[in-house]
Amino acid sequence: MKIARFSTVAGGDPRYGILDGTDLVVLAGDPLFSGFDTLDERVPITEVRLLAPVIPRSKVIAIGRNYAAHAAEFGNDVPEEPMMFLKPNTSVIGPGDAIVLPKQSSHVDFEGELAVVIGSVARNVPEADAAGVIFGYTIANDVSARDLQKKDGQWGRAKGFDTFCPLGPIIQTEFDIATESIQSRLNGEVRQSAPFTDIVHGIPALVAFASSVFTLLPGDVILTGTPAGVGQLADGDTIEISVPGIGTLRNPVRAA
């Protein structure tokens, strides 16, 4: 099932829908909290603006160095345990929204990633039970001010600017990562391409590890790491990240 969060041309509060062909079957409320009850209403997807499919009420949990080739391209080893950091929910934007290059940085990179959307309150979840607390999957871009990351020695500022966490275009509730892959294109040129089988610490392990540290809440998002090939963004660029079964997350880039 593909779940979209959208607004109409006329504006108003965000709404939710199930993608059915070229239409959205409108839901009565946020499916994370209200279930999948539908209204007697269909909206052509061409007549809406897709928004970030979820705005985490609590946190975005990101995982560093979770692809061996990406760790190697920066001269790092893969951590024995997942390397976690947090991005604020104010960094989240949706499809088509601009990534804004902050004045404080002269080197901002894209990082295409698969994102896990948590569907229920979860604490100390065993790996074997991880699937039961996952609502679905979407695409993320862990935008990073690389120079500030090196300068600060920690990643809060470098990863946390407004617009540094594009999410979308939809949430896919039925997804088999064992058969799928991710591709990032900068101005149409393929820069990242890898199967999800290259992930070092798998999805169940990430859910178990994160939930052993802090309680996961519905709408929390876990970014699962990026493959090799990250690169610098510049004013006027367009970055596209695609995952079969989910779609393409496309964002323009502009200077502040």
C-alpha cells in the first residue's frame, strides 16, 4: 500500500490518501493514528502537491557508515554497532521543496537513503519483532554540511539545518528490501547505486538497537545509511533519489 500526505491546490490542512493508479483515495485521518478508514472521495494525483509523507513528532534517527563502501570512501571503518545521530524534525521537507545551502557552509553533500517509518510505541524491541513496529518505508536525503561535520567533531549542526532531511514521495507499507536498490542522480547523472543487501546493520538490528536506547514513537523515522558516491550540491542543482516500489524523491537546490 502506498500512502501519500498531500495538500490541494486550494491549500488547507494536509490530508492523507492511498495511491490507487493515478488517484488518491482520501483517508479520514492520519493513518499512523486513525487507521485506514477512507472517505467517499478520490483526487487525481496530478491535482495535488505531495508533502513529506510524515513529519516525525519526536525524532529522526540517522545511521552513519552503514555501507562498507561509503565508510571506505572517507577512510573509515564500519562500526561494530550502529552509529546513531539525530536530526531535528524541523529539517524535514517534502518532494519538490528546495534544499537550502546555509551560509555557514561551503561544502554540502547529498546522501540518498532508505528510511524506516515507525508505526507504534516501541521500547527494547527484539530483532525478531522489529517488523511489527514498522509502518512502512520511504526515501530520505541525509543532507550534510561536510566541512562543519569535520570542524565541529560532532554532527548535530552539520546534519541539522532546516531543509536537510527531504522525505518522500510516499510511504510504502509493503516492501522487500532484499530485492530492491537505491539510486541517486545529480542533475541526471547517476552518482549512487547499490542494492539494500549491501547494508551492514540490517533493518531489524537498527530498530532493536535504537529502541534499546530511547523509546520509538509513531512517526519516528530511521535513516538506514547511504552507499558510496555521495557528492557536493551547488546552487541550481537537482538531486533525485529513486527506489523501485517507492518512487523518486526530487529536490532542487538553492543558496540561502
